[in-house]
Amino acid sequence: MSVTLHWFLPTNGDSRSDLSLGNAVGAAGSRVAADGSSGDRRPTLEYLTQIAVAAEQNGFTGALTPTSSWCEDALVTAAALSQHTDAFKYLVAFRPGMQRPTYAAHQFATFQRLTGNRLLLNVVVGGDDLEQRRYGDALGKDDRYARAGEALHVIRELWAASGEPVTFKGEHLWVEGAQIEAPDVAPEIFFGGSSPAAIEVAGRYVDVYLTWGEPPAAVAEKLELVRAAAARHDREVRFGIRLHAIARDTADDAWNEADRLLSGLDPKQIEAAQLIQRASQSEGQRRMTALHGGGNTDNLVVAPNLWAGVGLVRGGAGTALVGSHEEIADRIAEYHELGIDHFVLSGYPHLEEAYRFGECVTPVLRRRGLLAGAGSAQGATTTGGQS
């Protein structure tokens, strides 16, 4: 199977130097910095449209639209941007529990019909109790995963072709005689989480399990756990990975760019971010933080071409592929050999880096037979890997 490339929409603002912007996890970031700014570029519709169009033109299938109380709403943003792109898909973050499952299933079905089936769902349960309380949600982490499973059960039932009324009573959610007009094509469901409760939900309900960028051996171990969970329910799950990318003509140029980003970080900024990360209940966040030792800047290369510097100040996905275009392609091929088909990538700033990756790395992947479709990166749009 070929790999599918996705980009990222920085709905928290964008910058050439501030790695904490675009943060997609809980309280680990804020749109407004201490000086009152929100990065070099605010997340306006005009700017996000430029990124979406650039990503589509450069061979990305879609883009992740994150969720956080500091980000613009993911579904509203994706709906607006869909009117400015053609076949481009939107991997929209969805928090079960923020809305009832029948209403959510109805929204997503409408999005599918109005955009020509361009919705993908990224289920985000939430790893930070503080942020959940901002939304009026007092459930603990394991209960949030249980509720997510119940929500996905109801949503999948409502999307089923039979159209029969759905009645369900769980520990956290219930519906009685629920019916909607199901979409012709149900959105694929992406989902991440490293705890046992998360892996159980992934095995039972999701289409694509999405991991953050850990070293290949750690990723392989996690994927085996998800495969085993899926097998217990007579299912198979596909896999994706979330990574930043710093790709340049030479390895030296790429590492110089990583050093430039690192040199721009204030030690107080790192200390504050690490304090927030240590308070997170997310097992995935704990694993990301462990890669750099809780703020240690001395040894940030945690595997060949895998740099943990982003995680010093950014919650959530905290690693970047760093290297020449060929080296980045090598690492993508390595992860692909483990079973990963979807690569959700990003870079600072997201507009320029979409062009850089699409014009320089994507052709290498295509020459190696790792991408579906043909043609140059510039102007190409692909929808491979979604079956």
C-alpha cells in the first residue's frame, strides 16, 4: 500500500520561529503570548486558505485541523476552507462528549454531502483535566475513553446503511430511536492514545490508529498492541503517524535550521511548557516528554533523523524528522515498513514548508514508488490510501 501524506492547519497562529504555536493539546499552549501577540501570522481564513491550497497543489491528500480551547473550531474552519479547495480532505478533530452522538453524526453526514465526501475524523478524548473543565467536562481519563467508545458505537450505527432506528444505553451516553440521513461515504475515523484504555477503543472502533512520532522500535511495539486489540474484535486497523518535518537540500542545512529554532527558545518558556506537560494525564504526552528528558536540551536526537526539540515547548506531537530530502524519505520508508500508511506532517511556517516538502521530498517518495499517482508535486492532487 502507498503512503498518504497529510499536512497541518495552524488554527492557533503560525510563525517562523515559535514552536509552541499551533499547539493541539490542552493547556500546553496559548494563542496569545505574554507580549499580546499570537505569532507572526494570525489564523485568518485568508491565511489558512493559502495553506490548504498550497498543500493540495503539492500532493497532500488532506490536512489535520486540531482542537484546543486556544484554536479556532475545527469543523467550522474546515467547512469554510472546503469551499476554497477541490478534492482536499480535512482531518477534523472531534471531541466525544462535547456534543451528543446523534447530533455529531448528523453534522458529519451533512459535511460529507456538502463537500463531496471530504471529511476525515480525528477523535480526541483529551489528556488534560484542566482543559476538559473549561468545556464543563468533569470525567477522568479512563471514563473519557469509555465515553468515546460509546459515542463511536452510536455514530457508526447511525451511519450504517440499514437506516433502522438506533437505541443504545451505555454508562455515559444514551439514545432512543435515533435516526439521521446517513452519508453515502462514512468518514474514516482516526484516533490516538497510548494508554490501555485508548488502545482498547482503537482496536474496537477506529479505522486508522494515529501515533505521535516516537523512535521506530517504540512505534512498532505500540502498533502490535493495537493490532492485538483489533484482533480481539475480529477487526483490522490501519496506522498513521504525526510528525513535524525540517527538510532541506543537505543534512547540514536541516540541522542548522533545527538549531536556529532551538536557539530562539527562552529557558523560561521551556520551563513553563514542561510544567504544563508534567501535569498532563496523557500517556502519549508522558512518552513525548520522556524523549527529551523533561526539558533537557543536550541530547535531542532520539533516533536517526528524529529530533525531540519541538516537544520542549509544544505539547502533543513533539518530534520532527530532520535531514536532507533523501534522508526524510528514508525515514518515511522505515515507518512505512512498520505498517504506517498515513503521515500527518507540519513545519514552521506551514505555508512555505508545504511548498518545500511538496516540491523536494514528495518527488523522492514518488520516484521510490511510495506514493500513489504520478506527475509532478506542483499542481498534483492525490486521494490515494483512503480505501
